[in-house]
Amino acid sequence: MSDTQQTTVGRMDHPASAVPVWRNPFAVAWLLALIFYVLEYAARSAPAVMIPQLTRSFALDSVGVSAILGSYYYTYSLTSLAAGASLDRFGARYVVALGALVLGIGCLLFQIENPTVAYVARLLQGAGSAFAFTGAVYLASRAFSANALATAIGATQCMGMIGGAAGQFVVGPLLTAGVDWRLVWIALGAASVVLALALRLITPTVVQTARARTSILAPYRVVLTNPQSYLCGLVAGLLFAPTTIGTMTWGVAFLQYDRAVPFASAVSTAAMVPLGWAIGCPLLGLAADRIGLRKPVLQAGIVLLLLAIAQIAFAPDLIPSYLSLLVAGIASGAAMIPYTIIKEANPDEVKGSATGAINFITFGVTALIGPIFAAVFGKTLLHAPDPILHFERAGTFWLFAAFFALLLTLLLRETGKRRT
């Protein structure tokens, strides 16, 4: 086998051939990776609706609990690099299954009522979760043609956000009905462990090239010396932050204390953002594929997000909050387009590392912004002298983040098939 050749067990030379999904082993593995991503996002978002229970169980205030929950993004960001390089070096069969197993262990440990164990558990959850989206995109790039890649990535993120919505829509009412919060983590952990076994058994084996075996870090020399990779990560990170931090971590609490929204209504309202993502990610990905251009769709999504944030912060009675947050979620689905751009801006043989790199940068941005937002706005949430003004200033924080993302898109190079 030559240095430039790569063979894959069960893979055709053209993954977008007319083979039915159930007969394409990479497509079947991709579907399992989607379930992994659902579980990962459910684990990421579920704590937002159980902060009161966690503060009591861990004997910490809301800022202390937020520090534990936010630690997820440290290992998620760092492990994304290892996930991408491992996929390019070893393929998906063992790597993605290992990620699901680590997530499962982290979920099972989190139900232990000890802050130190919870911190370790959350770090494990972040580390395991880094393999979900990266693995799903890696498998999608082998199961589908380039013409459908943005759509497939959008569908992948759609499933993740369904998990994110379930982490609030489903878990919130369960807790209200008296279900012990620990049972939620036991269920997530058990499901992840079972899924790890299924991924190990079903995912095809990839026989890597001699070039791919030379160095696990070699693909990152390609990806991280490309300035477009950093731009993609920064844009995606600044668009992810308003949802992952602003809504999925703090949204319920801010609606409760700043806007005096009852808990049940706050849960269902905040969950509209991941539901909007589930709509916006495949919709905007499909639009980018159909017109053959990435940047116009990305920029239109950011503009719509800016309008939605401004309306929520400064004119919340103009449109019902649940509808505003749904629109914000749909618009912020544009954050997935840089994931397509980075893959198109780098060579095919570094697909996994490209996704790992953008995840590292994206959630590195989240890990940096999260503590800042918590220190400036989360710490003053319970005792804000003017809750309405507090809410508006928090909204302004996210407006600046989205606007900076819009400015950075001007430096991105168009990679769509209709680029001039």
C-alpha cells in the first residue's frame, strides 16, 4: 500500500453512492454516534435545571456549583485535540467507543454527593464528550459526499440539540415530579456504557496509511498553521457561548430571578434555544449546500441572532420569550457552518484533526468566557438591585460576542463550490 493510499473496511471510494443507509457501515456508525451526541448534550445541559438540588447536595453556593459545571469545558476543549488526532491515526472504531465509555463513567460518578468527586466526574464528562461530535463528523465525512457534508454536519448538531433540549424539557418536569436528580445521572451513565459497546462492535475498521502512522501530531501541523482554522474556531466559539453559557447554564436562573418567571416556565422557555438549534443547524447547513456558499448563510444567521438577543434584552414584551429564544436558537445554528469551512479549508487526510482543532478553539473560547460571565453577572444574580438592568447588561455582553463573530467572518475565505 502506498503512502498516499487509504483503505477502509466496508467503505466505498465514493461514500455518497446510492447504497442505502442501513447497508453503508459508516452511515450506521454515524447514526450511533448521533445517539452518543444526544447523550453528551443531555449531560451537558441537565445541570441547568438542577442547580438548587446540586447546591444543597454539594453544600455550595450557585457560583461554586457553576465552577464545577463549567469544568466540563476545560477537558472538552483540550480532549478535542486528542480526539481529532486519534481519529486520524486510529480510525473511529475504538476511539469513539472509548469516549462514550468515559462519558458514562463521568455520569455515574456525578451522582455521588461530594464536590471533589463531582468535579472529577464533570471533567470526565467533558473528556468523553469531546469524542461525540468529532467522531460523528469524522464518520459523516466518510458516509456522505462533499455536496451533502454541511447538511450532514447540521443534522449531527440537530441531534445534539435535541439532547440538549431533553436535558431541560424532560429532566425539569421529572425533578418537579419528585424524581431524584441522581437517577438522571445513573440513567445517562448506563445508556452511555451500553452505547460504547455498540459502537465498538458496529463501527468499521479504518486501515490508515503509512503517512498517517508516522506521527499523531502531524495532522495538527497542517491544521494549526492555517490561519483559517483559527478564524473558524473563534467565530464558532463566539456563537456557541450565548447558548452554552447564556442559556444552557444560566438561562433558567436568569429568567427566574431577573424576569420573575416561575421555574417550570423558565425551564420550558430556556429549552427553546436548543430546540431552535435542532431546527437551525440542518436548515442553515442545507441552505449553505444549496447555494454553494458558506459565508452569506453564516453572516445572515449572525445578524438574526443579534436582532433576537437585542429584542430579548431590551424589549422582552414585544415578542413572547419562548418565541424569541426559539428564533435565537435557529439563528445561532449558523455556528455549525465554520465546522464545514474548516474541513474544506484543510486537506482531506486531516478531517478528524480539523474537527478536533475547531472544537478545541470553540470550547476554549467558552471555557474563557464562562468564568467571566459568572463573575460579572452570575455572582450578582441573586442580589441585583435592579434585576431588569441586570438582565439587559447580561444581554449586552452576548451582543458584543455575536457582533465580534460577525466582524471575524469578514476575514474568512469562502470555501463553497460556487466560490469565485
